[in-house]
Amino acid sequence: MATRRTSDEPGFVLHRYDWSESSLILEVFSRHHGRLALVAKGVKRPTSQFRAVLLPLQPILLAWGGEAEVRTLKSAQWQGGHVMPTGDALLAGSYLNELLMRLLARDDPHPRLFDDYALAVQLLAERSETQSLVLRAFELVLLRETGLLPDLAREGSSLAPLDPEGVYVLSPEAGLRPAHENDAHPVTGECWLALQQALATPDALLNAMRISMGVMPALRAQLRTLLHYHSGVRTFRTRQLMLDVHALSRGKATGSRSEAPA
């Protein structure tokens, strides 16, 4: 029986694990096959042609073969289009990869989500000023695509349509509910309704970015609660790393000012 082979498949490396002295296990996100594991044999050798290609946040074309849970990488080539994100954008992209690793099942295709992810990575690489908007919008499209985002046009318990002039909070267990007096981060019904409409459009990521612009702190807090609930973690590793890096940077800046001559 011939071994099945897939060629010229758009993809991204999400994570890499050591498998042997010379090989790696790759977690990749592909457009037509979803998240899957590939073994890259000999890739750690200095002579391997894959060493500079199999890096996270780079669009690549992949070929693999095999029927087992872990397939065998046959070829990989850089697809081009944008440079790899650096600095804060690299950390933000790593956060997107962690979300995909935690929330996507293997061998479950999500071509629309793949396209939104590719656009998000490109925006992170090219527009550092929109980083927070990109992250919030991608969180929304990921939750929607995986079926974890409640209906943003109705209250979760009663299924009553949202009042555009009301304020609501997003509960992991019950969906949207009217905000209580002690809720710290309510969002207006008008905004939730606009996000629901934005996520149904072909340009969901860009439209969600536009709607999110005016409610960033509130939306970040509510989506974080939802993501933690469905991923089963209290803190994402990459987010904690981002916070630690920023805290270290602020500490260095403070130290430099205190040591400056009076």
C-alpha cells in the first residue's frame, strides 16, 4: 500500500521539541489539515537545509508522508511575504502559538482560522502599534472558530436580545449577562453586537480590530477569563514572559535614571 503524501501545504511551525540528537518533533498549523505533529529527521545537523526554515512565525510550504499520529517531514521551504516578528512582536506571536496549541485539536482543519492567523502574524511583524488590537481580535476569531465563544447578540441565560444601551459581562459558564454594580469591566451591548457582526464577515480579524479599539482594557480582561477557563490554565506561559520582560525593562529604565548625574 502506498504511503499517503501531502505536498505544497501552507503552514507555520507552532512549537519544536527535541526528539534525538539530530531530529525534532514539530507542532505545525497547516491550512487544510489543521494542527499536526511532524518528525524532522536530521534537522539539527549543521548541513541540514531545514535549519533556517523551520522557525515559528514564518510562512512555509510543507510536504510530509505517513499515516501515523506523527508524520515524517519530507520538505519545507520559506513561502515569503513578510519578515519574522522581533522583540515584543515575537513574544506576541508566541502567545498566539500557545493559544493554538492549547485550544486546537489535532487533525481538525480550520482554513479560515489559518488565514486569520497568517494575517495576524503579518500585522505583528509590520505594525507594532497595533499589537494589542491584533491579539484581542485573534482571541475572538479563535474562540469563535473553535465553538467556544457564546452568542454575542443574546443574553446567555434568557436568550433575550442584547439592549444596545445596556452593559454586559462575558461569563465562561453562562455567556453574556447584564453587568452588576461591582463588575469591573463591563462592555456595552452596542459593542458586543458590533463584534458579533464583525466576526461573521470575511474580514473578521480586521473588523474585530476596528470594533475593539475603544474597549481594549475591558475586552482584554473578559477574553482572558474565557481563555483561561477553556484552556485549563491560570496563566499562559508566553503572557507571563511578556510581563516579566516588560517589568525588567522598566526596572532598567528606573535604574538608569537613578544613576544619572544630578
